Amino acid sequence: MCEFHGRWRRLWHQALSEKEALKDKLQAMGEVIIGWVQIGIWNIFQRTRVWEGKGLVLTLGGGDAIPCTASWKAAASSSRAKQDSESDSKIKAQEAKIEVTWAEGMAIGELQKKLEETQDQLDQAQGDLEQEQLDAAEALVSAGEDLNQLEQRTDSQNRHLEAQLAEMVEFNASAEETVDLLTQELEELKASTAEQLAESENRRKELEFHLEDTEQRLARAQDDLSQRSLDAAEALTELGEELAKAQAQSQASEAELFRLRSLLEDTSETSEPLGPLLILPEDRMLSPKSVAATIHTSEGSPSP
């Protein structure tokens, strides 16, 4: 709308400029025509001849009448012929100028028509401009109302933003206090952690020392245990051999005991004393107590 308004304003000023230029040109051409007409009339009055009574009276330049005698007639005739020739040339020049002026007048008429058309266009443009001004005024009123509404909304938003800003400032202050407290706690925690790390490092070194000592003692114990295991295996082997011998002797003793029981049963029927037969020689058989004592001695003997 502003662009259209500016365009019509420029057209308005251009039409006014053209109108003023045409008026100036018409005025100048009118002055030229009036000047040429005045010059023609002046020349006509300069050539006026007046006859009064019997004598010829010539009036030149609007002066007093001069009587014409014979000598004056001759001079007047020659002067008149010269003036006529000069007047004819001047008249032709004036006619040529008048024709030019007439052509210029025709051009002025056309310019006048164009001026009238331009005036009509200018009036139309002025009407359109007035309508545009009315529309622009209505648009400005509407824009003013919209601007007022926008200002109200902006004020409301500004108040809301100011409240949010105050909350943010308060929250920022609280956050800064919290950050300070957390920073202080972090520094304390770092110091405590450093102390704990130092204690842990010392404890780790002590544990490493004890671990190395324990590993050495464990290695020695494992070596001792291995040696004792070997000794126990050898003792078990010897014990097994002795046990096998004892079992063989026990079986022989059982067989001998069975034989003696059989003999005892046989002799009980005949009632013959068999006391000497019950005594077993030491080189043939061991008693059960001696066998048990031998086994106990083998189990309780220390490993070499």
C-alpha cells in the first residue's frame, strides 16, 4: 500500500510539473504573438498616408502632417517605393513569422488538449489518491488497533518474562550456593579420599609383604608336606607288608587252632590228657596278643 501511495504521489507531482510547464510555455507563446501583432500594427501606422485638400499630406511615425509639394512628391515617391519594397520584405517576414507563430499556436492548442487530458488524469489520480488515503487511514486505524493489541500482548509477555527472569535469578543464586557447597564437599571428599588412598597404599604394601612371607612359608610347608607324604607312603607300604605277614600268620594260627580243637574234641572222648600238646612252639606260631601288639607297634611307629 505504501508503494502504491508513493507511486500515485510521484504521478501527482509529475502531472503538476507538466501543467506548470505548459502554462509557462503558453504564456510565453502568447506574449510572443502579442508582440508580433503589436509590431505589425506599428509598421502599418508607420506607412499611413493622409491626403488632405489639394495637397498630399504624409504622416510618418505618428508625427505632424507635412504638405506635399512637387519636390516633396518626387522625394515622397522615391521614398514610398523604397518603403514599399522594405515594407513588402518586412511583411513577408512578418507573414512567415506569423505562420510559424500560427503553427506554434496549433501546437499550443494540442498542448492545451494534452493539458486538459493530463488535468483529467490528474483529477482521476487525485480521486484515486484520496480513496487510497481513506483506505490508508482505515488501514492505519486497523493497524493502530492491532498495534494496541500487540502492545498489550507484549506487555503481558514482558511481565511474564520478567517473572520468569526473577525466578531464574533466584534459582541461579540458589544454584550458585549449591555449587559452592558441593565444591566444598568435593574438596573435603578429595582430601579424605587422598588420606584413604595413602592408608590403602600403606595397607597394600603391608599385605604384599605378608603375602610374600605367607607364600614363602606356604612353599616351605608344601615342601615339608610333600616330604611327610612321601614318608607316610613309605610307612604305609611297610605297614601293608607287615599286615600281610600278620594276616598270613593269623591264618596259620587259625588253622593250627582248628587242628588243636579237633584234637581236643577227639581226646575228650578218650579222656587222655593233652596238656603238653596245647603248648605251641614259639618258632612255629605267634599268639594273637603278640600279633596285635606287633600291628599296634607298626601303626604307631614314627616315620623315618
